[in-house]
Amino acid sequence: MQVFSDTNSTHSIGAGFPFPTPMTGGSTSVPSSAVRRGDPAQTPLTTPSVIKLDGYGDFPGLLHYSPHSVLYEDKQYPTALHLFEACKFLPDWPDLADRVRQCQHIDQVTSTSAGLANFIRPDWGNVMLSTMDEVVYLKFRQHDDLRTLLLNTYPAELVYVESGDLFWGGDGAGDGMNELGKSLMRVRERLRSEEGTSMINVQPYHDGRTI
């Protein structure tokens, strides 16, 4: 099944949420101090109303740059970030997408993509949010532990804290569009719908801290 496709729809693929006005380019930020690991939550108790995702604590595995590979069209991408940035050049420029895929460090991914800006698909502004949804969805379908971790955050609001990127994230004080957090929540709802009755086995998660 083709996951990413050209579309002028104002809704995310499979999610039914309207697009906000996208930023030109649509690159996602990677904090220089990013923690690149993600262990599943261990203690299900109660869920806080807001979970802030900043690369630390129990939830770095939910972020787009966590070291969890994603398989797409028979190619392994080191992270969801690699796949998202590579999709800017698919299907017309697979060699450029491969250049992004082969970046050894996440810090190189967005800079490599930015250097190829003249080749970004012309409809990227229309499809980048639905593409993020699908990339995130693939990641959590392919990693059972991360899927459980994401499902266990329900019904908390997920906020990606990144003051340097107020499109994909926010500053932690309410400013910012938090599009990555919204994508995670849309995918969480999609997974909950697919899990159906098995969701009774998924418990809310609380890490013992006040957020």
C-alpha cells in the first residue's frame, strides 16, 4: 500500500483533522542536547493532563529523532526524522531521498535536506502534516514497546517542548503550534481505534511528577 501520495485534501490521511497553515520547508528541529533513547514506561497509575516531551525523562522514544528505525518501501530509515525529511524528495528524486536516509547523525538530516531545497516536491506544504502522521504511525506500528508507551499516555495532551521551533513544538508556556504533539495525538487515536477491545489492557501512565 502506498503510504504517501500527492493530495490537495485539507485533512490528514486516515485521521480526519484539518491542516493548519504550514510553514515553508517544514523541517523539524532537533535539539542539540537531544537524548537519543526511549525506554517504555514501567509504572501504570494515573495520567497527568499534559505530558511535555523534551527528550528527557520517560518519553524520548516518542520523539521523531529517537533511535528507532522505520521500514518504508523496503528501505530502512534510521529514525522517523530521516524518513520524514526524505519524503520531501519522493517519488521524483529517490537518489536525493537516499542521501538523506544515509545520514549517519540526526544533526545532519535537516541540514542535508535544506541543502537540497530546490528539489523539494512542490506540493510539500499541502502534504507535510499528513506525511508526518504516516511516518509517526509507521514508527509505532513497527515498535511494540513504543506503541504501548504512546497508548499509555492517553488521554493526556502531548506537547513537544522546543522553543526554537514554534511550528512543530512550543516553548512549554503555551506559545507554539505544537504540530508534532498534535500528530502524536492523532496517531494515538488511530492506534486506539485499531486496537479496539484490546485497549482494556492498556493502563494510563504516571511518572510520579507533577507536570
